[in-house]
Amino acid sequence: MTAPLLPIIALHRDELPADTLELARYMVGKYIVHDVPQGRMSGRIVETEAYPVGDSTSYAFIGRRPHNDAMFLARGHAHVRLTYGVSYMFNMSSEEEGTGAGILFRAIEPLEGLPLMQARRPGASLRDLARGPGRLSTALGIGMAFDGVDLCAGHGLWVGRVEGEETPVAATTRIGLSREMHHLRRFYVPGSPFVSGPRKLLVALSAIRP
């Protein structure tokens, strides 16, 4: 395994805000890491979406079922869902054990393991390698086998931070939904070319520190 590009420290569960909106905001600027036998893949999170308790567009809205059980685990667990039979959505549980809610990882800035990601997304430019939730999962090799994985474990598929980093965060409305579209529940790094969606939609409605 090649030496890490950045000194990424695994996030502990007690570092994660115990509120879905706050967690979605907090995770912008953090890192997704996937350690595989061929090496390490990692990327800086530049876009998330929040799906809090009571949100009718959330996978957890119908209540706890076998297919969405990971959404009801303590915050910091992966929930992977196949949509339209083609794309895997990589989410993270966001509340206390038994409360169904989560955040969706929408885009990363690819950093480590670029050849490994490019092998999974042949022909994609660096900008488009993991720009969008389906592309992100494909590039990082995330599928249903990771549903329920503890992302705070610090090995395999995990999330982390770099000590001392600060990231500006903007909030706007979510995209790709047919209802509850007016809420400011999408968080992103202003000006990042790796954020998904049409550029004209990325008007910063608020700018805050995580």
C-alpha cells in the first residue's frame, strides 16, 4: 500500500453531531477512505444532503424494514441502497440507535488512489470521477456489501478528518426530488468544481463554518 497523501484521522462516533442537519453540514470537508488490497482510495467530501426524521423523501420514512435497517443504527453507519437498478447511493445513519434518518454523500474531490477509481470509471475526467452520488459509489467501489458497516471503525470503508482544516460550507435546496424541495438540506463547498448538479443552482443561500 502506498503512503497516505494526507494524515487522515478516523472520526469517532462521539465527534459526530447528534442531529441530522448538523451532521450533514459537519461532514462537508471531511474524508471518505476505502482501503482495499490494491491500495487506498480517498476523497474530500464536497457535498452532502440531509434526510432528517419525518422527511417524506427519506428511505427511513416508512419505518424500520430489513432493507433500510442501517438507517436506524447509531449515527456513523453506512446505508447503501440500489436505485433504479443501476446506481448505489452511499448514505450514513445520523441519529441515535432506533431513530431512522441519514445523510447522503453526493460528491467528493478525489485525492488518493486515482488509478483505482479511474479503472472503475474509465474515461471519466477527474472533475466527473466522483461528482454525483452514483459516480461516487462506483469510483470508490461501494456496493451492497457495505450496508451496515461502521464508518467509525478506521479500516476498510471509513470516514475521517485532517487536523486543523477548516472548510467554508454553503446550504441550498436539494435536487432530483419531486417533493420537499424547498428545504435547505444540501450542503456543499462553495466554488468547488467537484460539486454535482447545474452550476446555476449552486447559489450560496447561506455560508457557515462546520
